[in-house]
Amino acid sequence: MKKTIYIEPSLIAADWARMGEEAKSCYDAGIEILHLDVMDGHFVPNLTMGPALVAAIRKAVPKMILDVHLMIYNPDDYVEQFIQAGADEITFHLEATEEVEHVLSYIRVTGKKAGLAIKPETTETLLLKYLDKADKLLIMTVEPGFGGQEFLPDMLEKVSFLRENATKLGIEIDIQVDGGINFETGRKSVEAGATRLVTGSHFFKQKDRAKAVAQYNELKAIGKLKK
Ligand code: DX5
Ligand code: ZN
């Protein structure tokens, strides 16, 4: 697998009173992609950011890639607003809409990357039919809604199942894991075939963020080693 491994701090775990500086500090530490968790209080029992905060983060870090993770029902109602706000990638949940293919193509036709996510209780086989219609698959490795939860190791089987099936079809799709990621669970996820690691509480509690990025970057070597 030739794909590069990316580490993506999730701003859900940042200091919200200093969100702009937190985003800049990730950039200064060598991070290229920020993960923005959007929650609607219905699809998940929590409320976080909307297009206005995404636009503020966009302004603060114009050179970074903003990866917006919509944990909301009827994501197509908000795709346009998040793109206007500056999102580079939009990931939504299979469980949140009946119009999966429409939303994927709607995001892609605007030139942005489209991701499809599943909750821990959703079977990964439902994603097979979208392998050639999405730019990224997101496997939730915790119950969506809150940062700081324990990693669910059973989710690794989903990562390897999807990686094996994508490779069989000659598809080099990104597979992202989100929830409870640290150096150890990140390593296990890359070994299973993940290429995008979302890390919230583990990353933001590090004293030296540049050092943490360097430690996470060591996992990139595993990605290259895989066939
Ligand atoms: C859950 C959130 C979290 C967040 C990462 O809905 O999506 O998974 O991104 O938070 P940590 O790394 O603290 O689990
Ligand atoms: Zn997320």
C-alpha cells in the first residue's frame, strides 16, 4: 500500500477559548490536516461546532486541510454551508441519510473529498458498495459523540476487511480511524490498513506537540512496509 499516513488532531479536544491559536499551534508542530467534529445533538447526544466556527478556523490556518466530520442527520442539508465555510473534505455517516450516493457525488462534484463513516455497531460490509464512490472511509473506533473514550479494538477487523477488499479491487482508498487514538492504537490501526489517524485527547494533552507529531510520524514507516 503506497498511501501516506496522516495524523489529524481533532479540535474537539482543543482549548475552545483559543481555537485559532490551537489550530496554528498544530500547523507549527507540522500537522497538515485538522479534523473538525460537527455534532447536531440528535444523531449523537452532543452539540459542537457549525459553519461559523469552521470559517473562523479556515481564516486562522489558510494553508491547512480542514476535514469536517458530520455527525448529523440529513448531512446534505449542510454540505453547501460547510463548503462555503472552507471545508476541504466532508465525511458523513451511512446511518444519517437514505441518499448516500447522492451526498457522496454532491460533495465530489464541488471538488471536495467525500468520506463515508460508520458507527461501531454498523457492519463494515455495508461500505463495500461505496469503495469506488468515496475518497475515504471513516471507521469510528469509539461511540461517536465525545472525545476521551477508550479505543474499541474490535473495530480493527473492519479496517483490515475493508483494506483487503479495496486492495483486491485495486482501489487505494483512505481508511480513517477516529476515537481513542494514541501512539499504540495508532500503530495497530496502521498495521490493520488505516491511513488517516484522528487523535483528540491524546494529542492535545501532550506538552510538546512537535515531539508528538514526530512520534506519530514514525508510524508512516509501517504504512510503507505494508505490501
Ligand atoms: C467522537 C469524536 C472523537 C474525536 C477524537 O465522536 O469524533 O472520536 O474525534 O477524540 P479522542 O481522540 O479523544 O477519542
Ligand atoms: Zn471525528
